[in-house]
Amino acid sequence: MNRILIVEDEKPISRLIEYSLSGAGYQCVCAYDGAEAAILLEQQNFDMVLLDIMLPEISGFELMEYIRPTGVPVIFLTAKSDVKDRIKGLRLGADDYLGKPFEIMELLARVETVLRRCHKLDSSLSMDGVEVDLLSRTVTKDGDAVSLTQKEYGILVLFLQNPGIALFRERIYEQVWGGEYQGDSRTVDLHVQRMRRKLSWENKIVPVYKVGYRLEVHR
């Protein structure tokens, strides 16, 4: 599981990013000023830093000079959209730059792209004979190819990234479809049921009453 440090002083934005990345299978730690972030970087290892520029104590640009020698990839998240600021951030060694406001799905895509480019992203997920190659987006079971739709594939990856955790229908829909869940929609249930049948996982991905579904883990 990739560990991501979110350095953002606006707590509602930080919580939204943390919720979205955690739902996608990342482990997140939040810092709300540059000084706190510097301490965390000394004490812990991270695979990526999402870094705001306008921070209390130590600015994102100053913190970037501290991060650069470690080789940890950085994506700047900032309301500063001036081209000069973007150029400065990239010249300091940032791997990408995303201006606020941004769409969560775009952030997730950029995080995945940078982690893959920096060879920090796991290239496969597997459980009980099912293996997902995240680079080729292919699925096999006991060595045989399984044909899944794009949404079924996304649901499977979400379950494999969150084994043993009850996933709300709202969370599944928001993570895979990228939109707001409509409570009366059967879309999630239909896609989960089709994906389970294709994998013969009817007894492995189980319904959770008034919640959604859980991928069972036998210890």
C-alpha cells in the first residue's frame, strides 16, 4: 500500500483528498503546515507528497527544497495558477502541478501516473487465484483470462485494495463511476453481481445489510 503525505492547511480540502485516496487504496497522513510536514518527512517514509504552496510556517516552495534530495515524488496542489509559479515548482523538482479547484478523478489519475512513472506503484493485485495486472488492466483466475467491463474491473480493484472492509454502495459508486450516488439506483448491485459470477466469487464478495459489500478474507 503506497503511503502519501498530504500537506494542505485547508482542512476540508485535506479531508476530501484523504477520503478519496484512502478509498482508492492509498494510506494517507495529513500535515497542516510546512513545519509539521518537515518533521513527518524526517520520521516516516512516504511514496509521494501532495504539496500546497501557500502554507503556514514553511511554504511549499521552501519545503520542496527539503524534499528534493530524498527523491520522493511531489505533486503541487495550489490555487496559484500563475505560469511563473508553475515553472518555479517544476524547476524545484515537482513531478506534476494541479491547480485548485480540481476534480478528484483527475487527482487520482495524476497520482497513479506519477507513482507508476517513479516505479512506486504496485503492478499487480492478487487473491485466491485471481490476479489483476494493473499495467495491462487484465484479469486472470487460475491462469485463465477473465473478461470484465471497465466498471467491473474498477469494482474488483477497489475490493482487492480494501480486503475485509465493508464498502458502502455510495463509496463504490463514487470511486468507480466518479459521480454522486443516487440511493435508489441498482447500478452498483448489478455490476457487483455480474463481476462475482464471472469470478465465481458469489460466496467471497458478500452483501452487508444496509451498507454494501465486503470481500471476505480467510485468515
